[in-house]
Amino acid sequence: MQTRRAPLIGLMMALFAAPGQAQNQDWWFEVEVVLYKQGQAVEALDEQFPQPVATPYDRRAMDLLSPLLHPDTSALRAALPTCQPGESKDALPFAVADTQLLEEVQQQLDESAKQPASVIQGSISAQDPMSDFPAHIVAALPNADLPAWRNEDFVDLYPLMRTGCQYDFELAWLDDLVVPHPRAEDFVEQAPTWPNGEEKPYALTPYLLPTEQLQLSQLARDLYRQRGIAPLMHLAWRQPVKFGRSKAQAMRLFAGRNFAKSYDLNGYTIQPEEQVTLQESADTPVEALDLMAQVEQALAGPLVLETQPTEALPETESTNELWELDGLFKVYLQYINRVPYLHIDADMVYRKEGQPGLMGTKPMQIALAEQGQLAPADAASGQYQLYGMPFDQLRRIISKQLHYFDHPMFGMVVEVRRYHPPEPPKEDAAQ
């Protein structure tokens, strides 16, 4: 009798354990999203949203779009071999490989270093820092202005070092840096409408798909042909989907125009560059310390290791990214009556220009006057303001079906498809 009950008990235990085992496994899905904006004016909205509307943020969110706009090449530079004297290196197509010229530049720098500090300091402020170099060296260097974060008395040797290898003195300079140079990132005014990823069938983390694998292209074309509809973004990615809303992997989505050069976080227009320059020069003391004096003062001062409290951003603080559409997109699984259902949790903000003083805000001229600040000359000429409109929806969906998310200013079409990653090759699996 006991032998007959054993299979039945085992089957019941397997059924009850199935949901728990499924949650421990990775369920992969392919998510395709079509974003579009509608020709709706802010003035025509009936809803009122308190301003400003903050961009939803999650420190654990994964951003698949920013690496396309700002690729990180530091690893490529670090992987270059050390240049060996006397050996000919195949220069990159854009390189200037001239070891003799580099030696002459280094000799000039060594001679300058032997001079007293007062002489060097006087020469930096009194004359052109390039005047001590021979004409043929200066001619080989770029004519463009040095970036603001570099010292004037340093020669821009980067074009000379782009030879497919790293020089010994270059490595020494990098090791001596206390604060690394900031990585220059170009300002991106418009996000790509069709971001192109790369097929990674054996990846263990989410990845962006190439555009040729988009399955809703015809739907998107028909949608974009409609009157008053304009494309924002069409993309697809693959990701493992977890069980439970709290365990869902947030994906950052942003699209459209970048307003960061035109508006601040409060939606007010940014002052013209000339006015900002004049204001900064007026606030700078006449007897400001030069660069060498600042360095000496910093070295002479005590080393403070205590943690300083973090201050909140000022209300007029600008940012480098203020996208037309920005926010978080989550996909997760949830059991309902022992049946797993897909869910989409979208938390975004859409921004659009409108006439000043809408949605309970004050025009820029009045707001600055109340703060005791002088408004720009063009503030009284009917400048636009930037308004943020939140979008927060949670919906249960079914895979392989189209789902529409509507908003007065934009719309979103989503299709989620089950994906089964292939088994890696035996060679990779053995490793």
C-alpha cells in the first residue's frame, strides 16, 4: 500500500513546488516598443500637473541606450601595448607617429622643468606657452584651442600618441593624476529613432536588438503616416523576466529631443551664454589666484577626510540630459490563480514646450523677480516654458499580443514575446 502512495505523494509535491521552481529559473522575453508623439498643444490640456515633474529614477535601472550615444573607449586605450623605441608601429589611419618629434617635445618640457618656479610662472602668464617650442614642433601640433580642463603650459600631445601603442611617459602621467581628466561627452540633441543593437544569443544580461529584427515595422510605418502623429522611437530588446513587481528589472527609456541646452530643471529658459559669462566674470575677484598659486595653496592645506553632507541641487541647476520622454519600463511575472501573467509597469515623464504661466506656474520674469534676480532681456518677449506631464500605468498583458498605452501627448505600442536562448557551444560550456 505504501508503495502505491509514493508516486502519488511525489506527484503532489512536484505540483506544489512548480511555482517555486519556475521563479528560480530565468524566463527570457523579447520586448518591442513603438513610441510616438501626438500633435497636442499643452494649452489644450484639461489636466493640470504640478510643476516641475521629476524624471523617474531607479539606481538599479539598466540603460541600453546611453552606451550607443556615449561609447566608452577607455578599455580600448588601456589595452594598447607599450611603444618600444626603435620599432616601427603600424599607425592608425588618423595617427601621427613621429618618435623624433616626441623626443624633441619631451626635451623642451624637461628644460622648462629645470627653470625656477618663478620663471615658469612668469612665462606662463606673460607670453604664449607655445612660443618656446621650435616652429616645426608647433606646426605639427593641432591648431585648435586646448580644452578648458587642461593647463595652458601643457602641450596637447594626444594626436602624437594615437599610434596604436602607449609611451612610457604617457603611462607615468596617467599614474600621477590625482583627479582624472573628465571624459568629454558630446551633447546629443536628438535621440535616435531606431537605435541599433547587436545580436547576443548567449548573453546573460539584457541587450538591445538590431533593427532588422524588429517585427512591428509595418505597424509603425502605418502609425507614423497618420495625421498628427510623429515618431519618437522604435526599439526592441531581450531580457530575463523575474517573478514579483519588487524584483522587476527597470529599463531606462528616453526618446525625442534633448532640452538641456534650452531649459533648466524647472522648465525655465536658460540664460544666453554671453550673459552667463558676464555674470561669472563679475562674480570673480580681480585678484584671483593663478593656477600655480592654487596648487600650492591646496598642497599646504590640511587633508580633510571627513564626509561632507550632500547638498540638494539648486532650483535653477541645469542638467546635461532633459529628454522629451524619459522614464522607467518594467516587465515582470506574477502568479494569479496559479497562472503566471506578464505585467508592464511604465513610469515616465513627457516634456513639451508651451506658453509661460500654465499649470499653476509663474512666468520666468515674475519668478526671478520674486527671488531678487534679474530676468534675461528676452524673458518678457513671450518665451516658452517646458512642462512635464507624468505617465504612470500598470497593466497585465498577454504575450504575443499588441497592447496600446495612451497619453494625451504621446502613445506607446508594446508586444512581449517569449524567447528561448540557445544553448552555448560545447567549447564555451566547457570553459
